[in-house]
Amino acid sequence: MKMSANIELSIISPIYNGVTTLPTFVDLLVTEMGKMGCSYEIILVDDCSPDESWQIIKSLCKKNKNLKAIRLAKNKGQQIAVSVGLQEATGECSIVLDGDLENPVSEIPNLYNKVKEGHDIVYAVTKKRNSIVNTLTSQIFWFVVQKLLKVDIVRNQLMMRGFSKQARVLFNRYTEEKRTIAGICMDIGLKQDKIEVDINPRHSGKSNYNFIKRLNLFIDIVLSLSETPLNFIIFIGMGLAVFTGSISVYYSIDDPFYLAHNGDLFIAFICSIILFTLGIISRYLSLIYIEVKRRPLFNLDESININDGHQ
């Protein structure tokens, strides 16, 4: 059980391979909290980093009792790591940000003030990423989600965001394993707002989110927020049926054996559509399969300064 504490602000940050950034990141957080003058806790969730991140986190926690830390027993990804931190938060306001120094720590007061004004979820949004590739893929993603799939979601949002206590409590009621923070926040509703921020240049190394991880996250967001892909399948099927039927009738008038002579390309095209359709349906079925198993969302390896029975 968590012990009650009059904490005004909880800072939650997922950590993965943070050896080069952790000391600076925590220093910046503590300095910013000192300027704000409110009671706070900083919750670092180590997503089973293979480097020495946990050793550094333990050392930092010994120096500052406002620091709390959790190490997951297995790498579960950013979405679950953030969810773990929100489950352990006790503050009246909670702010999530990445620990790689790209999310500007200096914007924490702005998010905090927006929440204190009465907003339940406050997004940090940015128009520019730290590379041309990331900027391009981000714009494609938002175009597909908003324009093609008609999903009403805050555009260009970062992981960085603020939660009121009510929004955090509601967030923690969502138990699905295949989760996206963006999807849950949209589903919660309540009073939402956003602030525009400029992300910092990458401190060192490469992003832990490669193209495949971004693509998988994109698919999870789309499938968790919209049934439009299934509607597309229906429309594509109907359109192909009309198109191929019309072409077949048109050319068969002069040549009854037209399809017999020119069927290879047609069959290949139809097969590709079938594979695409089965892929989308299979992804929906896999999401159902994962959820019905009702496995634990995460397992803890170790925790520090967390009053939940784990040592």
C-alpha cells in the first residue's frame, strides 16, 4: 500500500539506456523543482536497461529522498514504463517526460500551471523533430491518423504532458497490455489543453525508437482508436469487385478468353489485397488474444523509496 503524502507534483520519467543523460537530467529536474518551491517526487522507471542505468539511479536516490525508482523485470517499452510511473504517483499534479533531455525541463512550470488552472490533461506539442526523417515520418503519421482515419487526436504531441489527479486516477483504470498513452488520454476526455514547446537537440547517441518501433506504435494507436481500417477493407473489397467485374465484362465482349490469357497480373493484384486485408484482421485478433490472457501489465525487479511492499 502507498503511504499518503502531501505531494503537489509528481514527475514521471521512463529510462532506457540513460547512462550518459541521467545525472544531468536529474540535476535539471531538482533545480527546476527548487525554483518552483512545491513539494515533489521524481519517479524514474528503468525499463530493464542493459547498461548501468540502474546503478546510477540507485546512487542518485541515496542523495535525494524525493527521488523514487522502479526497475522492471523485463523490457516492456515506453508506454508501459510511463503507466507504471503513473500508478505509483501520489501528487495532485503529475507530469510525464522522457529522460533523454529532448523534452525541455524548463516547460514543467507551464504544464503545472495549466493543470492548476483546471485542465485535466495538458499536452506538450512540437512542430519540429530532431531529424528530417523523424519530422517527415511524424507528419505522415499525423496526416494518416487525422485526415484519412478521421481520429480526433492532438496533433504533434510529445510524450511530455501533465495530468490532474482525477485524470491520473482515471488513466490508472485502463488495464490493457497493448496500450498507447495517446489513445488512453484521448479516451479519458475531461478538460484538455496543449502548450507548444521546442524540443532540445539530442544529447548523445541515437533514439531508442527506430523505424520498426515507430511503425508498431503507429499501428497500435490506429487500431486502438479507430475501426476505420476495417471499413477500408470493406470499401476496397467492394471497389475491387465492381472494378474487376466491369473490366472482365468489357474485355470479354470482344474476347471471351481474355481473362484466361491475362490472368497472372490480375491474380497477383488480388492476392496482395487479400494478404493486406488478412494482415489488418490478424492484428485486430492478436490484440484481442493478448488482452483475454489477462497477464500482469508488468513485474518489478527492484524499487527504491516506493512504499508498496517492494524492496
